[in-house]
Amino acid sequence: MRELERETVGFYSRKEVLRIAICAKCGLPKELCVCETIAKEAQKVRVYVIQRRFGKYMTIIKGIDTAKIDVRELLKKLKSKLACGGTYKNEEIELQGDHRSRIRSILVGEGFPESIIEID
Ligand SMILES: [Zn+2]
């Protein structure tokens, strides 16, 4: 943080530097930083439904870049918005039930571009 502060002093007054949050990846102020947006655009997110034991449906979400996106936080939001159970394992989000009709708008609401979401 000290290093970043020193670098940006040339562009902002000391007072401003103190209240601007700086992105650790690109060094830009958070309001200009697009690191997370880029991370979300770089991948394809695939959604499909499988049938488990006893005929139960599961919605599977694959292709979330877990190195860049907080998948546990995303899972928490999905579970709460869809009012269902779910887990994250083997690089996949599993949600109980068939949520294909609502998942796209929820993912778009979380910042994923519509163009990268593929729903089977
Ligand atoms: Zn950044």
C-alpha cells in the first residue's frame, strides 16, 4: 500500500490519495479498475441440468474462474436468490432444482456479461 501511495502521489494530492482505494492488481483507483470485469468476460459460463438419484434435478454451473471470482460469495447469493440449497465442488456450482429460467438474469445481475452465459 505504501508503494502504491507513493506512485499515485504524482496524480493526486496527498489528501485524495488517503481516501482513494487502489486496486492491488492494476494500481488504478477502484472506480477506474476493470480487473474483475475482465475476469468475468474472459470465461464461458455453462449452465445445464442433470437428474440425480430419486429423480431430483440439479442445476450445474461450470466455468467460473475461481482464481478471480469469489465463488463462495456467488454461491451464497445464488442460493438466497433462488431459495434453494447448493454446494461448490469439483470446480462446479451445484444448485438443487432446475433454475434455468432464472439463472441468466441473476448471473447478469452479478456482473457476468450475457454473451458468455450458455444455458443448455
Ligand atoms: Zn484493477
